[in-house]
Amino acid sequence: MAIKKALLRLPMMAAISGLALLAACGPAPHATGTADPQEEVNRQRHNFNKGVDRHVLRPVSHTYGHVPGPIRTGVSNFAENLELPSDVVNGVLQGRPGNALQNTGRFLVNSTIGILGIFDPASHIGMPARKTDFGETLYTWGVGEGVYVENLFFGPSTERDTWGKIVDQIANPLHFLLDSPETGYTTVAKGGEVLDKRYTYSGAFDDILYDSADSYSQARLAYLQNRRYTLEQNAGVSGTSGGDDGFIDPYADASGDGAAAPAPADFIDPYEDANAQ
Amino acid sequence: MRNDLTFAPALSRRAVTAGLAAGACFVAMPSMSLAQGGADAARRAVEQAVADVNRIIASGQSQQQMYADFERVFATYADVATIARSTLGVAARQATAAQLQAYTQAYQGYVSRKYGRRFREFVGGQIEVTGVRPIKSYYEVVSTAYTRGNSPADVRWHVSTNSGSPKFFNIIIQGVNMLASERTEVQAILDQQGGSIDRLTQALRSA
């Protein structure tokens, strides 16, 4: 049944593979600054997300933290293993066959020896995850990041990466292979993975969300910088820390460049005087 | 009285000798670092800072003692005055010298507590310096942080050797620029305090 379903999708797969030729176009140019024309709406969504975190995600993740670590890791491994087929397809579309092969190897090893992906022996034999997504695929095709978006529930993103997430959801190869009860397990495992992440990195999450004066700006900055860095590292675009804007020269602005020199106390501006009347 | 008279010349002779020796050191240091390359000095400074932080984390002392120790390390290896000034942005230009100094002092303690809280997460971890490269008139020291349960993180230190002794002024962790994030944070607090540097300083003291 599952195989028949997969076969039916073959033409679509072939069409997608044709798109991989686009990968020759090269990655999008280096993105700088912050384009956030929808800041007002984004801030409202941020407040909503913060409420969800404060009342649901954070407390539930603390409870989930009582589950022994190895079990939480097993659940997360299981969920991550099921994302591998999608990562493989994206690797092919990005024109990165090495990554696609490594993720294929991981999927085969962890699904069998690793008992349905609960354990991760692949990492121990030199096959660490090459995580990716369709947003990255779009990046390798030369699609720019677009404006900043904070999505409800999913949090910080960009236009490009939001579309990437939508495509990843719709086109996940797993949907074509799994039927009703199994997809339920994967959703539960995915939830466990999210809780485990929130619990494991609670220091960083709490710092940004609750211990900063402007959590929206902090989340936006951290997301954009880290996302750009990850994409450029994976693409092998120079080894710099995010290109030119990654470097801040605090000594340059100490000299007060660009600002008008402070006027001495006895300086009278006759033009200003005239307007002041 | 007699003692003073006999002692004074002896003391000043010693002082002069010591002064000359210290002066020789000051002259020798820049030329030495030029000869060896500032890159080595920048690298060593980062390695020493990391070693000091690791020692503090492993010491098992109280949180309060750790904050004090972190503050000392921060003051020793970071260019705190420049970082603090930079976080103020344009507001730094309107501030008096006294305001700047008070702010810098408050900021130093604030940073030590804020990041000191998080250093516990690095217990059992280590940072390995992997390389140095020049960046404009500064150096970027590249390192990898290994912490338990996480994949290795890329940590870059921007180091200035202009003041004679190398000091870092920025840390970039997996692309996330600490100075940029500190600027954003301080600007937000400054806004909350109605743009007053004095009230900002006060807020950081109690944060």
C-alpha cells in the first residue's frame, strides 16, 4: 500500500528533481541589516507567542524535563530521524549530493540498527546530521530572504523561510509513505522534540524572552544573524562572521564620525535664533 | 627627622632604578609584539581569558564569588570602556566624562552577572582556539566551544592590540554578535529610562 502510494508520486519527484538544475544559479547574495516593514504586526504576534510560551510551552517543558534524559533524547532522535527523507530531497535539490548521501546513510543506519531512529549510532560512526530545509534550498537557488516575519506559534522567520516551512510541510516524503496511526506518532514525537529543545536551552530562551528589555528585537537579531551565518557556512561562502556587517568597529565610532561637532558654549547660530522667535 | 633625611635619597635611587626598568618594559613590549606579530598576543589573551573562566567555573565557589571573579576577568581581558561606550550609541556623545565612567562601572558589573548566570551551562565544556586572522586593524581569534549535549559552537573573538595589551571587544557565537545584541539591549533600557544615562546607570546597577 505504502509502496503503491510512493510510486504514484514518482512523476512529481521527477519534476522536483528537474528543479535541482536551478541549483547551478548559486546562493543568494549576502543579506545585511534588518528589513522589517511589518514590525507592528510582528510585534503583536511576538506578544502572542510569548503568551503561549509563558502559559504553555515553558511550564510544560519544565514538566517534560522530569522525564529521564535518555528517554527525551530517544523521542527527539525518533522525530529527527523522520525528518531525514525530507533533508535528503532538499540536499538533492540544493545540488549537494554529499549531504544527501550522508543523510540517506543516517536514515538507513538509525532506522535499523538504531531501532526506528530511537538511537543515533550513525553519529558515532562519522555520519552526523546534515540538517536542512526548503528555505535553505531556496537560498541555494538564489532567492533572497525577503522581509522579517514573526509567525504565530513558529516564531522568528523570514518570508523565504516561511515559504520553505510551508513547502517542507506539504511535500514531506513521509506523508506519502505513512498512513493514519503512524503520522499521529510522528506528531507526538515532534512535540516531544520541541519540548526537549525548550527545556535544554531554557537559559537562552528565558534570557531573550523574559530577561531582556526588548525581547522582540533581541529575538529578531539573534534569528537573522544565526540563520544567515548557518546558510553561508553550509554554502562555504567565506569563513567570516556573517560578512562585513558581522564586524563592528567600536573604536571608529568613538571618534564621533558622522556626527556634527558639538558647538562651543559661546557659539551663536543666528539662523536658529531667527526661527526661535 | 634624621631618619627621613637619610632614607629619602636611598628610596628615590631605588625608585629611579625601578622606574627605568619599568620604562624599558614599556619600550620593549610594543616592539616585541610587532616582531612576534600581534596575532600571537591576541591568541594568547583569548586562551588566558578562557583558562581563567574555566578555572572559575570549576572552582565550585558561591554564585556571588563567581560574579566577582567573572567581573575581574572581564575587566582584565575585555576593553570594557570601549564596549560600554559603543553600547550607548549616540547617547555617548552627550554624556559627561563622569557619567560615562559611572555607566562603564555599572555596565561591567551588569555584564558579569548577566553572563555569569549562564556560565553554569558550560560546566564540563571547553573552548579550543583554532586560529587567528587579521580583520581591519584588529584580530579575529577563532575558537570552537564544546559543551555537553550540544554540537560544537563556533566562537569568534574580536581583539584589539592598539592599547598595548590585547583586549577583546566583541564575541560572535554561531554568527550571533554579542556587541550588536548588547547595543540593542542597552538602547531599549535607555528608551525605558526616558533617554537619561544616569537612570540607565541606576537600572543596570540593580539589574
